[in-house]
Amino acid sequence: MYLVYADKRGQVYDHSELIGLGRSGDSLMEILEEELIPLPEGATLVSLPNCHPVGMDPNTGEMVRLTEYQAVGALMPQGYTRLMFPGYVKENKEDKLPLFGYTAVVWRDGVFFVAAEASDEPYRWNPDNFPRCDLEKLVKDTVNQYPENRIFTHLSNCTLGYGCLTASNTFFNRWEAGLPVSYSCNAGCYGCISEQPDDSGFVSPQTRMNFKPTEDELVEVMMHHLKTPESIISFGQGCEGEPSTQAAIITKAMRRVREQTDMGFININTNAGLTDHIRAIVDAGLDLMRVSTISALDEHYNAYYRPRGYTLANVEQSATYASSQGVYTSINYLVFPGVFDREEEMEAMIEFIRRSGIRLIQMRNLNIDPDSYLAMIPQAKGEVFGMKQALEIYRAELPDVIIGSYTHVPPAAYQERRRQTLAQLKNKTQ
């Protein structure tokens, strides 16, 4: 398992002697064979700017820094959970890496390997299944079909400019499609990919939407997409703020759509802090809800999300209410090797999931500069198990909870329960 590194021109090499290392939290260590898989389709190798690669001399065990070269990492497609970061040391500790999910990569037997494991079926999120030539025509045709709808125009940039796969599905008219609705947010996430304060030191890789859609625009997009039993339309995308801040228009649009079709599923990706707003959206006909979180510990959660006017307790209340009403609930778990696998983090999250009725854990690699993130959150208080063992513990402790990577169509039993709940709500309001 040899060190992979790059020169200043970006040319990638494998070292003939040094063993490749990984990083968990701020600790450099060897990568175990069971933590490695071949570099998957859709992954991209990138150099880490101003970061020196570190390898290990197999004869002495000494860690060696290659000061003339740059460290290399892999950016993983959805469906893969990172187990370790690349082994590197920064030239300047104050430098911040761009907001990507860097994964350790090594060279073995003539093939690149990465420290990761498959957490979900990757087919629907493999970039190879989103051919650019088809997309360009579909985007043009759809925008021309709805020339007054600003959402389609906005999503055209997300699709062709940023390569967003969820936005692309809106134009392919399949699977899970994005429906951004909000330009404002009730949180100031440290790693927000669509809006950063000027003094953060990070550059947002996306631009947040800058308009408030109308109810008619929302209905038009939803009716355009909800045409098959497995179609999913999702409020809450990386190019927007918190969707539940626009609950007033979301609920009206949802009711209008459900008067016209019962096809597909309506989902919201949310921080779930505005419990009253979430209740209204649930009661208007929501099918799926994915709650974004990084921890079930207040100190850690608050350090990253910097919530405005809500607490982690509100998040749990929202998830619990949605679950009680038959909504298929999941968490968008932003995971970070060396933190996700801390003893106290695991204990708190497992209990949170049990109390709130979460049915699916969507493992998402946290896109952040590792050093900046570690500096802002509490230090570990208990044992750090390693990502591989931590995932095994989750599966053992939560046998009825699915560990995956993206939104799933709920089992038939949940669909029927939700239909009955909505029928009861409708009868009460008539």
C-alpha cells in the first residue's frame, strides 16, 4: 500500500518505498487492509494545495514528509463512506482547504485503493449515468417549456454549472429531483456550501438562490416531476437556505399538487429547527423527511450549525412528530473520521435515533478543512473506535435502521400508514 503524491503540475505518482498513511481526526496512522476498496467509478483524484504528503518507511516505522510534493486525496461519489483522510501536513496551519470530502488513497498491485466502504447502491448517483450531451438538450427544452419559471432557470445552472446530480434529475425527469425554495436560513453552518461570511476563509463552491419562488412555480416543478411511483421531489438543496422558512408557500403548493396527483413522494431536507413549520409541512402531505445533523451533543451541534432561534431539542421534536405521523424519517449525518466514531458521539446519536423514530441514516462525508473543524468542536472524551468498528456498532445497536447514503422510497407498510394518517387529517378539516 504505497504512498500516492503529486508534483506542482498535478501529475500523480506512486512512491516505490514509502507506505501510504491515513488520518483520523488529527492522528496519522497506517491504513488496515480491510479499510481499503478499489477506487470506485465516479471518484476523482485531487491534490491538496499546500499540503505535504506523509508516508512511512517500512523498515524503520519513521514517518517521512515529502516537502517538494503535494498530498493527494480522492473525492468520493455518493454511496461511499470515507473511513480516513489522506496523510498530510500543511505548509501553513492557517491555510484552509477548499470545502471537499478528501479521502485517503494508496497504490497497490497496479491499482488505486481508497479508505472507504460502500454504504449504498451507487447506480443512481454515478456521474457516468448523467451524460452531458443529453443533459444540455433536456435543460434547454425544459427551460423553453417553462420560460416564466425561475426555478427551472436556477436549476439549469446547478445542473450544467455545478454538475449537481439532484438538479440534473429534475431535467431527466427521474428519481430524486431538487426543488430549491429558500434564500434564507436559520443556521450559520460553519461548512455551508452556498453562503459563507466574508471573513470565514472559505470560498462557497455554490451560489445560493436569490429569489423567493411563487406558489405557482413550485406547483409547476412538482407536477413536472411527480409522474412515476418512485419519483421524489425534494425541498432543501445545497444551493438554498433552510426550506422550512418558506413553509407558508410550501404547504399551499403541496396541497394543490396532492389534489391533482398522488404519484411519487414529497421530501424535505431540513435542519428541522422550526418545529411549528415542520408540523405544518408534515400535515400538508409530506412523505419523507431528512434531518441534517452532525451530532446529537449540544456543544458539538451548536459549534457547527450555529443555530438561530432554535436548539437541538427542537430538531428532535420535529423528527419525533414527523415519525409519529407516518413520515419516513432519516438523518443526513455529516460524518468525519475521528469524530463520528467517538464513544460519546455514538452513544448520544444512537439514543437520539431511538427516541425520534429515525428509520434511515444517510451517511454523508463532511466537506470541510479538517484542521479548522477540529479546532472548533469539543475534544474527544472517551474512546475513538475507528470508522469501520463504529459502523459495526451502529448496525448492532440499531438493527431495524437502514444505513445508507441517499433518500430511499419507503417500504410499503410506511406508505400505507402515511396514507391513512393523511386521510384522517383531511376528514378533520372538512
